[in-house]
Amino acid sequence: MNLTAVHAIYHFEMARWGRTLLQSIVAPVLSTSLYFIVFGAAIGSRVPEIDGVSYGAFIVPGLMMMLLLTESASNASFGIYLPRFTGTIYEILSAPVSPFEIVLGYVGAAATKSIILGLIILVTASLFVPLHIAHPIWMLAFLVLTALSFSLLGFIIGIWADGFEKLQVIPMLVIMPLSFLGGTFYSINMLPPFWQNVALLNPMVYLISGFRWSFFEISDVSVGISLAMTLAFLCLCLAVAWWIFRTGYRLKP
């Protein structure tokens, strides 16, 4: 493996992120803090506990996951789209770097950014509500797997997009709405039976449920199913990325 090439791509992406800390960290932290203030304090004081967990603490894993999904996809999509837009992608493709090493550099950087941001949000949340993580290892496992999966999805979006406006179509119009409907602010067990069955068609339910289990040992679906769905989505994204480099889709003129 050409570790020098992987490090070069990774370092470049992390350095670019470091130059935009105000947009990359401060803005998401402020927006998430507003969620805690509005939902955790204002609304949470009027909502009874959910499965023995205060409402303010209950929404923490959902908010972390929602932010992780959107930021992972956005960071990775912009990271690979920029060299496509400027034409420098052809220099990377002509260099002695394998597709796996290219994906590892870009996706690894995007996942790292999202994980750091997620941990910052966790620290921020602890300032608003008392938190206890029942299974910290599983929490980190879900955090890393989800960041990798949606960074891969963002990488695919960045190759598919033929304009800057398309970079935000899926994160903002698909991922975020599905996150809101996937149990970010509520348990799907609170829904009528029909809508519970409908909610189970939403893949975000499994991600949020598994992540919430690592905090409070409560979940809407089995943690084993949540983990299996996360791994299945990761494998699907890997297969699509392999196909892109195999066929040269939108990478070769």
C-alpha cells in the first residue's frame, strides 16, 4: 500500500477543514446547542421520561447521529467534487495510487472530521443534560461505522454530482428528513402500530436505535439488527465505489 499517497490526500483534506473551522465546527455546535435549548429545556420539561430516560438526555444520541450523517456525507462529497471541478482529479488518477488508496484518503479524512465533530457535540450535550454511556465501546463502534458508511456515500455523491447544487440534494433533502423521521426526537414505539411498521422501512431508525442503545440500553429494534443494517449499508457503498472505479463513471472523460 502506498501510505505516502494516502497520507498526502488525508493531510490535504484535514488541512482544508482546519482553514474553515468557523463553518465546520462552530456552526454545527451552535445549531445543535439550539436543539438542546429548545427541545431539551423548553419542550423536555413538559415531556415525561421515555423508558426511564429524561427527554433531554434521550434526544442526545439522535441529534449526534443526525449531525454525523449529514456532515459525513457533505464533507466527503465536497472533498472529491473539488478536484473533479478543478481537474486535479486526473493527476491523482494518473499517479501510482490505487482506487482503494484514493478512497481511503478521502473517506478517512471525512470520517475523521465527522467523528471529531460528533465527540464535540457529545461534550456540548453534557453541559446541558447529565449523560451516562452504558457501552462506550459500542458507542464508538457505531460512531465510526456510521461515519465511514456515510462518508462513502458522500464520496459517491461527489462523483455523481455535476454541479455544486447537487452536492446538497441528498444530504439536505433525503438524509436529514429521514433522520427527523427515524426517531431522533422520539421513540417509534410511541407511534400507532401502522406507523411503527412504516417507520421500520426507514434505514435511519436502525442507525439511531443502535446508537441510542449504546447510551441507555433502550432501543426501538434489536441492537443486532441495527449493527447488521449498518454493516450492510457500508458494504453496499463499498460495492458502488468499486464499480465507479471499475467503470470510470464520471472520472474519465
